[in-house]
Amino acid sequence: MNDLHPPATLGRPLLRDRLGRTLRDLRVSVTDRCNFRCVYCMPKEVFGKDYQFLERKELLSFEEITRLARIFTEQGVEKIRLTGGEPLIRRNLEQLVAMLAAIPGLDLTLTTNGSLLSQKARSLKDARLKRVTVSLDSLDDAVFRRMNDVDFPVTRVLAGIDAAAEAGLAPIKVNMVVKRGMNEESILPMARFFRKQGHILRFIEYMDVGHTNGWRMDDVVTAREIVSLIDAEMPLEPADPNYRGEVAERWRYRDGSGEIGVIASVTQAFCRDCTRVRLSTEGKLYTCLFATHGHDLRTLLRGGASDAEIRDVIHAVWAKRTDRYSEIRTAETAQLRKIEMSYIGG
Ligand code: SAM
Ligand code: SF4
Ligand code: SF4
């Protein structure tokens, strides 16, 4: 199972890992910095004034990212998501978007906290970004400010979403992480609002990423709870996945007024179909969001390796892959020293 299979799609060989999973999605973290301190991701006590972020020279350059992206797409990657940290605080990100958009057949998207979207939506669209996912955890300003922990107002994120819609970065998806005791009261108002707006709202179970957010199972509001809460007011029915391996489980409003998604990474693990790989800001390759170490591609890039040599390393890493963290998560594994999400790219 871990070898190269005969040509399958578009004449390309399909690369498979030890569990038979192909490599389809690449997430690229373009910065480990962020202007928010979301309590579940970059808690202030850890990511404070003394926190050592990466230095500029440690970051992959746009040329290095684009070169790797080309190599990955030649190996079957069809979709690239730019993430971080907050990707829109990386200077001249539009340049990178334009460079990646020139790769034929690539589905290029970006996840952002929306804080800079009002200013940047148009230039991102002009650089040929296809669409965006915006993270927003509440419409209640006090709750939202508590969660981003930098006193950022909800109105500015909503303005960013409007700007993205106007620029045509659609369909827009809105991601809401639900943490018990923080924002479960916001589930219904968010569902009502985005149903009217026509954007796809997706609820994410709070996860034990990294090792700094003090995760406890009790804090997880499960996808089941969320679906039944919404269904009681706005009846839902299951919808088929758009494609195999889709992370969000889709639910449609029975009256035809749109859909929501739930990402049940804790209670209904989807490792079986996980086709994602992550490239950290400094060029390490991680085959799982919960990995404890990555493979250094930057040294290869800067040491003069050829495309073929880099490709062979990617093949070797993927061929060895056995990750299925969410399927085997326990209270003990949750305590492991894992890589922070803001660095590896959510
Ligand atoms: N800064 C951007 C943003 O917030 O959209 C991109 C990076 S962020 C790490 C990517 C996604 O991960 C966001 O939608 C965020 O809500 C989600 N996330 C971060 N920490 C999480 C956690 N502990 N559990 C579940 N989702 C989390
Ligand atoms: Fe920043 Fe995104 Fe993490 Fe919030 S979730 S702290 S916006 S990287
Ligand atoms: Fe993929 Fe790892 Fe998440 Fe499982 S836990 S779905 S293998 S990233």
C-alpha cells in the first residue's frame, strides 16, 4: 500500500501513505504571528511579550513556498490553503497569492481572522485568490472580545466578510470554534445570522492542539449537540459530502435556505480520509495537525537540492505516514507536547 500506484488521475501517479490515503491538500503557514490571542489557540500567558517568534530569515520566502507548491501539485496536491498565524499580516501576501495562482489547476484559498479583510479583499481577489474562510466565534461583541483577547470588535470582522463578498471571494465560509462556558450561547444567533447572509457557517469542536491551551474534554461542545440545538429551531437534514474526505459534515436547512457544517474532529474522527499535509512557516513538513515533529524542507531548499530530490523526500515522508491522532486521542495523548497550531497552520 505504501508504494507508488500506477497512473490514476490526469496521468499522475497517486502517492499513498501506509493507510492508503492519497496526498491532496497542502496547508501553508505563512507566519507564526497573529494580531489576536484567541484563548483556545494563542493564550496570552504563553504568547506574551517575551515569546520568541521566528525571525524573518527563518521564514520561507515566497519563491521557496511557490517552488514547493509546484512540486506538491506535481505529486497530486489539488488544493492549497494559506494560513498561519494570521496570514494577512505577512507583508505583500498578495504577491504570494499571485505566484501560487499561476500554478495551473490549483484550488487556492485562505483562512483568516478577518481583521484586515476590509482593506485586503479587493487586492487578494485581483491577485486571483478564489475564496476565503473567515474565523468568527460570536456575534456578541463582549464574548468575541473575550475570545480574541485583544479587544477586537466584531463589527470589523463583519465588515471584512462583507468586503470579501463584494470582491467575489465566494463562497465564503465562516468558522466558529465552540468552547463550553465561552460561546455556546452564540451558536443560535450565528446560525440565524449567516443563514440570512447566505454564507456557510461551520462549527468546529474545540481541539487539544498544541500543548498550551489547557484542553479538557468537558470543554468540547459536540457536533451532535450543536446540530440538535439548531435543528430544534431551524430544521436540518443531512447533505451528501461534496467530495470524499471532506472534513465538515454538511447539514441543509429543510426549507432550502442554505447549509451549515460541523467539524467533529474530536467526537467523530475523520483520519481515515485525511489527505492533508502541513508546511510550517519555517519550512517543516507535518503529516498531522497533532504531530510532534516535522521534516525540514528548508535545509534542502537552501542547500541546493533539485526538485527531484525534494520530491523524493516528500514521497518518503508520505509513504511512511501512519498518523491518526484523532482516532486514538485519550486524556494522556492530549497532554503530549505537540506543535502549536499557530505555527503549523490550522
Ligand atoms: N488566524 C487565522 C484564523 O484564525 O482563521 C488562521 C489560522 S487559525 C490557527 C485556523 C483555524 O484554526 C481557525 O478557524 C481557528 O478558529 C482554528 N483553531 C485554532 N485553535 C483551535 C482549537 N483549539 N480547536 C479548534 N479549532 C481551532
Ligand atoms: Fe490568531 Fe487564528 Fe489562532 Fe486566533 S485562531 S490566535 S486568529 S491564529
Ligand atoms: Fe488528519 Fe491527524 Fe487530524 Fe487525523 S488527527 S484528521 S490524521 S490531521
